[in-house]
Amino acid sequence: MSRMHRNGPIALLFHTLVVGFVLAPLVVICLVAFTPANTLTLPTTQVSLRWFAAVFEHPDFVASFLNSLWVAAIAATIAVVLAVAAGLALDRYDFRGRAALNALFLSPLMIPHLVLGVALLRLFALLGATGSLVWLTAGHIVVVAPYVLRLVLAALSGLDRSAEQAAVTLGASSWIVFRRITVPMILPGITGGWLLAFINSFDELTMSIFITSPATVTLPVRMYMYATESIDPMMAAVSALMIAVTAAAMLLLDRIFGLDKILVGQG
Amino acid sequence: MGFLTLDGLTKRYGEAAAVSDVSLGVAKGEFISLLGPSGCGKTTTLQMIAGLVEPSAGRITLDGRDITHEKPDRRGLGIVFQSYALFPHMTVAQNVSFGLEMRKVPRAERDTRVKQALALVQLAALADRYPRQLSGGQRQRVAVARALVIDPPVLLLDEPLSNLDAKLREEMQFELRGIQRRVGTTTIMVTHDQSEALSMSDRVVVMEQGRIMQVDAPYRLYESPATPFISTFVGKMNRLPGVWRQGGIEAGGRLLPCDGAGLAEGAAAVLAIRPEKIGLTAPGGGVIDGCIKARFFLGSAWFFTVETSAGLVGVSLPNAGAEPACEGEAVGLAWSSASAKAGRPEGVLSA
Amino acid sequence: MSSARAGTTPWLLAAPGALLFTALVLVPLVLTFVLSFHVYDTASGVKDETTLAHYATILTDSYFLNIFWRTLRLAALTTMLCATIGAPEAYILSRMGEPWRSIFLLAIIGPLLVSVVVRAFGWSMLLGPTGLVNEVFRALGLGTVKILYTETAIVIALVHVMLPFMVIPVWTSLQKLDPMVEAAAWTLGASRFTALRRVVLPQVTTGLLSGSLVVFGLSASAFAIPALLGGRRLKMAATLVYDEYMHELNWPLGAAIAILVLVINLVIMLAYQRVVEARARRTLG
Ligand SMILES: Nc1ncnc2c1ncn2[C@@H]1O[C@H](COP(=O)(O)OP(=O)(O)O)[C@@H](O)[C@H]1O
Ligand SMILES: [Mg+2]
């Protein structure tokens, strides 16, 4: 960048304030989580891990964490399988109903999670499936699959088809072409999509709050319930743990795909 | 009947025909070029041979076997794509080995054959690199090795050199031809570069708008282009319009000597002559006089544009080591009547 | 080039997903739509008779109208604040050199991936009576200010949550902008401000617009922020639906509100697509 393109002092001050604003709540959480006190105060003289320990001794939080982990991992995995298959259909073929199918697959991005939540609640109530982790996971698949589909479609459209043709002329069957050429070539899209799906499912609150039952409460729902009842530093400790998990996934995403590409370059 | 024959091969996309009625016999071990401007249907023809595009009509036979509707993965032809289409997630050796794996060649034999193929294209040292770590020319050679390692009956090359820079392209022309000679594989190469086609092939197939216009050895193609289009597409050609008189064409107030079998006295005609068949003399010493408008130095040759009363004439002279006539100088143009041919203005330019 | 030999293959590939999405998106939406016309009775619950009463109630009762008005107002305010903060920030980011640009872009849009409950909780700590903000106020001699459980708290947190959705599209359109275009304006005698206004701004309008619509839509249907920072009394559309479903147990009424939220959202999304397409046509054609 040339000198002319540098930001001036006012711009930098503005930028500092914005970054401060964005990071402030996260930083405060991470600090308060280490407080030795019983109230939400910043640790001033010493730090303590007692609230982290409390989280792991709290059976509800542990159970919810495991629920979330299970739901997010399964939902992300199934979403990837569905999205790769659907992505191939949408990218490779011209068929009637293609546009409608595309709209159907991306529709959860346009429907507020609140609406999806009450809609699924109605369905599950009619099916008698409200307490089921399987149906909860199915709901999550629907919410996260569009993210994967977008990345898979981007990867497929950027793929050099002649590599697949080359494999065919070298004697590979379509299944082998898919497994040995197509999948490895769109692997960044698949991995990025899985991680993005995992994070989104792991964080999802608004839809889940309608369709979880006491046995299937996920971590964000548990945290929401906890936060509306009592506020003690344990909440900060759980939040800090979630920030840590998210940050780890984020760094991984950044390595694999470039986070800015995943979040910004949506097509 | 050749080793590989195309019989009335046609490909239509909707109404438009990308390839119409292409018939061709290719002898075993022959190197054939499909030459033509962009969009004339070369790639489509090649892909029909490869089985990647389904022909609308026509037949393809290989060694007497009809392969028109055989799946591409069963034809066993070697193909080098314009983009090379290397597998980016595999090393050079893995790329080359892929076709052998598909053929279930045992491990040990596979390794030897991969080594041989890489040695053939002089890439033995780079076997463990990934495609992105290679230069354009090296990638190109990996693609050739990958296509040749399976011992294909026919090697298909789609503009194999077009992604290389000029210098490398020239080197690879000779190298590719050398490899083909050594291995003896029947080869069909698609190109839009006439010099590439002329220098590498046993025979050149010129295509225009999906049709074959001429099939000939490079030298004959150059000397006897079948159509005005070919005469200007393959090499340079001066075309001077005039009127046929006994022994030559009258143009610009001069009688320009040339061959003109079958033309009627007084008929409109065009004189065609290649720039390198014209010599420069002192004014009045040739068949027509002119003035040098522009002069270009091409290294091995000089190229002049000479303004004459019959029109602009391009002249090419070998570089003899001394500086020739300059721009603005008056000169005479000389040629033997055997090296210039007269033809009808539109239609076929005979010989 | 997409292979034209369609046949049944694409349908086989898309079928599992299509079935799941039909079963878990389309069918439930239709069920909810139908539910919103059912009669509800406190004693016996949902009845089989149909009625338009829920929609009538929502559109006439001042309790609901107030909440809808607040929802629209706060969403609009959030959108405006996001635009005035997010657009300049995206511009500043785009003018930074590496590696700062990537680092700060990550810092600004990364929190998008942190659960909204966590972020809401962070703000409730900052804005509470004993929070950092009030400590600063007290240190400045301003006394304690009630922020938590006010509309201010909701808007602050909404802006925080929605900012990435504004920065991303503006950033994207700035990326497409040739950086030399602005320099070209300077060489033609434009001041920095004129260059910004006449050359840069028109090119990022699409980004700004799409960001605004997304932010508005998401803010208007936000749940966690008003629930955690608005307290029991300051309701927005989403928390209202939650109450109807979970506390009042009047599902048909809740369904009617949810349908309205959905309709508003879809209208915004469609308007957005229209605008983007129209702009694309104008700039291309
Ligand atoms: N899949 C396709 N669908 C429609 N038209 C095509 C397709 N492939 C090629 N064509 C048309 O067929 C003609 C020949 O194309 P091609 O064989 O690629 O030409 P070349 O390789 O000689 O440049 C072109 O006019 C091209 O537009
Ligand atoms: Mg081509």
C-alpha cells in the first residue's frame, strides 16, 4: 500500500474504539471467569480456577455439553454428506426443478430460527418426538446444511473438471473418480463446511430452545436457562470455555480455508 | 482403412453443428495435427475420439473395433488436456501411477513403469513433487508421462503447448515430437498454431467451421493450400487482385508473371505468392517497382511491406548478415512465374 | 459445463436432502401456518375450529402493537448504528496493510462464531449496575446509570451481534473496488472527501444495502439479546412468541406472531434480492 492509502489518526482512533467494542464483552468474560470471588467481579489480586472446576462438577452443564457435542458432530457430519450429494446434483446437472431444489436447500438461511423453532415444535409435538435427541439433531442438520452446501457449491464450481475427465480416460469408474479425485479436490470446502456447521450447531440457541426437553438440553440452552435464573461466575467460566472452543475451531478453519473466505466470500 | 478411423463424425449442440461429417483415417504410428481457428470444432472432435463427448452421428473405429459408444474409461486412450488436468493432491509419481492402478498393475511393475515414463520426459528427479511445485513445462511433461505410461494405442493432445511461453513452446515442440518418435504411439494433436502443426506432424488436418478442409503433409499443405482461407491461415500469403492475361495477371498497370491453368483471358483473378518467394532488386530490375513502407527485423529474417501499384506486398528475406534496404527506399520486386499462382477471386485457389 | 444427461441421477443425489428439508422445513411451516388459524381455549387448549381472531388480536391489541413497534424501532436503530459503524470500519480495514488487515478482520467478524448467549451474558456483565461501564461512570462522577434491562442495552448488544453482518458485505464490495480508482480521482483533483463520496461510496452501496437488510431482518427476529438484556418487561417479537408458547401455552397465537415475523423477513429478503439484481443489471448492462 502506498502512503496515500494509510489510515489517518482519526480513522485509527475510530478503529480502536470499534475493536474495543467488539472484544470488550468477550474479554470481560474471560477475565471474570478467573475470579476467586462469589460474585461477578474482575479478579484483582489473585486468579482462581474454582469456577471452571465448578462447571465440570455441575452435572447439568456436563450433560448439556455432551449433548451439544453429540448433536453438533452428528449434525455436521450428516449435513456434509447431504450437502455433497445435493451439491453434485445442483452443480453438475441441468434438470427441471433445479432452481426450486436450490431454494429449498438454502431456505433455512432466510427463515428466522425462531420460526423454525416453533414450526419444528409443532411437528415434533404431533409426532410425539419432543424429547428425542435424534429429532433435535435432525433439526440442527436442516439449520447447518445450507452453510455446508454453499461452501461445497463454491468448491465444486471452482473445480477443474478436466482432472475428472483425465481420471476417466485413465480407466477410473465414476465412483473411483468421485472418491479419489472429486472429494480430495473439494476437501477444503468439505472440511470448512463441517467445521462451520459444527460451530453453528454447537452455538444454536433460538431454535433449540423450542425443541429441547429436559433430557436433551444443549449447552447454549442450558446457559440461557442458567443466566435467566442466577448469575454467578460459573456462567462466566462456561462462557469462557465456549469462547475457547470457538476460538480453536476458528483457528482451525482459518488454517484450512481462510476464515475470511468462509465468512466473507459466500459466493 | 487406417488404425484409427473417423467416419462421418458429427456433433450437434441444438441446431448448431460443432463438428460436421468428419472422416479421417490415421495410420499406426502417425502424428496427425488438427489445425484450425478457435471454435472450429477441434476439441469436440478430440473429445469424441476420447469418449468424453457423445457423437450425434458417425463412427469411430480403433484397430478394426467399433468404439463409437464405448465408455471413455474402457477405451484406454492417452489424453493430455490443455490445462494438463493434473491431480493437484497427488505427487508427480502418483499422478503417473494412477492409470496403472486403475489397470490393477502389480506394485513392482507399476513402480518400474512410472520410473521409465518419468525418465522418458526427464522428470525422474521430481517424482515426489506436487503439481503446484512444478513449472509450466514440467507440468506439461507430467501430463504426457501420465498419458503414455498406460501404453495407449492412441495419444490425444489438446493444445498441449498453448499454456507455455514462446521459448518453451518451441523447445517442447521438438521434445514432444522426439518422445512420440521414440515410443511410436499414434498421436492426434489439436492446435490453432500453424507453425506447431507444420513442424510436428506427419499430416495436418485443417478444419474450418466443423468441417475438414484439407488433409496433407505439412510441406504440401504449405505449397498447395486448397482454399484461400488455408493459404492465409497456414503461413503468410500475398493476394493481388487483377485480370488474367496470357502468362500472368495484369494488376497495377503491370503484367505480373504467374501460373494460371484454366483461367479465361480477361477474367478477374487473384495472384497468390508467399513473401519468401519474392526477391528485392534495384528499381526496374524486377516485375514491379515499389517503395518500402515498413521493415521488421525478425532475427532469422527481414520482413518488408512494399507499396506497389498493384497493392501492398509482403516480402521476406533471410538475414544474410548485412543490413538490407531501408524504409522509404525504392525497390523492384522479382519472382519466378512458377512460384506465383493465379486463381479465381473467390473460389478455390488451385495449386 | 454441466453434463446435460440429467435423467434420474440428480434426483437420486438430491433426494435424501430434499426429503429431510421437506419434512423439517416445509411441512412444519405449513403446520404452523394452519395452527395459527386454530381456536385456542385456556381450558381445553387447541381446538379444531378455525378463526382469524389471533391475527385480529395481534393487529389491534395495543399490547402486541407496542411490542411490534418496539421491535421495528430497535431493529431500525440497530441497522442505522451498524451502518454508521460497520461501513467506515470496513473501509478502514480495507486500507490496512497485512498482516493487520487479516488480524483485525478476524477480530471483527470472528465473534460471529461465538454463541449469542455468551455475548449477551458479556454485555449484561458490562452494563449491569456494578458493571464496568457504570464503574467508569461513577469514576467520572456521573453516578450509576440504569442501562441493563433498557432498550439501550438491547440496542448495544444487537449492534455488537449484528456488526459482522454489515462489515462483511461492505468489505466484499470494497474488495471488488480497484484501489487505484480512488487514487485516480485524486489525480483528477478530487479531495479525499470528494473521492470518498463520489467514487468509493457509490460502489459500496450494494454492500451497505444488503448488509442493512440482513441486519434488520436478524435484529427483528432476535431472541437471546432481548430475552437476556431486556428483562421480563421489555419484549420484542421473538420473546413474545417464546412467552406465548412456553408460558401462556397459547400456541395458535404464538404461531400467528411467528408467521408475521416470517412474512416480514421474507418480504425484506425478496426486496433485497430485487435491489441487488437491479443494481447488478445497471452496473453490468
Ligand atoms: N458443451 C457445449 N455446448 C454447446 N456448444 C458447444 C459445447 N462445446 C463446444 N461447443 C461449441 O462447439 C464449437 C466448437 O468448439 P470446440 O470444439 O471447443 O472448438 P475448438 O477446440 O476448435 O476451439 C464452438 O462453437 C463451441 O461454442
Ligand atoms: Mg479447443
